[in-house]
Amino acid sequence: MEHNTANRFQDPVGQFKVYEDYLDSKVTPMDLFYLKSRESARKLVEHGHKGTVLSREEFEERKASAMAAATAATAAATATAAATAATRYERNRPMTAWNTGSQVKDNFLKALGEREEANRAGKMTSLIFIRDRNALGQEVSGYIDYAHRLQVQDFQAYFSAKKRLLPGPLDLCFYNWTTRVSASTCSPNYQVIYHDPNGLLFRRKRDKKVLDVDPRSGPGPDAKRSVVQSGLYTHVVILDHYIRSV
């Protein structure tokens, strides 16, 4: 397929390796019979006695352009094929083996594993609130879009407790209680709503419903709030949004 794509952009001069081959394509057996010399026959063609032909400079320029176009077309076709293969791989990629993490008895890691398949399949989007200390001993807290994180990160290290899951500046909400640095970033699934009398809210982009994270209020329709007791993290809350099939 890549070869056919490249050929569509290839100038006819591209079939000739050198200018002499191009001239030879216009030399007839009759020319060689009378002129007794291929070089003389080429000169006859080059000087226009056999019709309009490209000069050597025009030939080289056209050949270079044809090769560049063919290379670009092949590169584009290769990139498209790679992107298609990557998309197919992501769709068919097997779920992370939770069996690896199941040896760790922490409730939060178990909760992540139980929700992994539904979040990957689009049946659920889970919002995770975590409060704990980072590697510098600074207290941090924030909200993580679990479904989005699963798309962009390998969670095997988290499931096996080799790496700690903590909110960061690129998550939905992040606050460092030591440095007083705060940040927020909308995700593919949620829009952050700050200026509301009820406090911090998240609007689900798919169905436009609002998720309320205030523990004194209900989380909203098709949602459930769960406080998870963890031996690895100071405070964990998971808010699950169940996506209705249409």
C-alpha cells in the first residue's frame, strides 16, 4: 500500500536513473541504424530533433522533486499506518494484570483493581481524592481522573505498590499544603467548576451532570461516594460515576 501511495506522487522522470537513460527512451532502432552511434542519437534527441525534451538541469530538478514527493508520501503512509496500529493496540490491549497487585492487601489498591476494567471500557469514570505526603515529605492533596490516568500511564507499578499514586499539577485539582501551590486542569471526562456557591464541583462532559464532592451532600445522579481505609495513604475517597448505556 505504501508503494502504491508513493507511485501516485512520482514524476515520470523518476523511472530513469540518469539523464542518459531518459534520452535513450526516445532513441529508436532506426536512429541507431543510420547514426551508427548511441551518443550521436542521444545528441539528436537532446537538441530537440525528436521533439521537445527536458534539459539536463530540468531533468535533475524534476527527478529530485519526484523523489522528495515519493519519500513524503511514503512517510505519511507509514505514520498513518503506525497511528492506526497504535489505536488498534490500545483498543485491544489486555487489562493490567490485577493478580500482580492482589498480593498487596491494601484496600485502596484492591479498590483500584476492581474499578480498572470498567474505567478502561468506558462503563464508569472514577474520581479519586488522595491526601498524603510526597517524596519531599510535603502534604499534598487533589482529585485524579482515574479513567484518564489509565489511558496515559502504566498502572502495574501502582497496583504492585512499587510506586505511589499521588495527585499532581496536571490532574483535575492539586494543592501542596507546604508550598501553597495549587493547580487545576480539565480532563477528557471532567470540567472543573470553581465559582459555585456549593464549593468545588466537577461537570461530567459526557452527560453534563454535576458531581458534588462535598461529603455533606450527595455526589449526584448515577454516582456513588466511597471512603476507603488505606494503610498506604492518609486519606482516600473514590467517587464513581456510572455511565448509562443509551
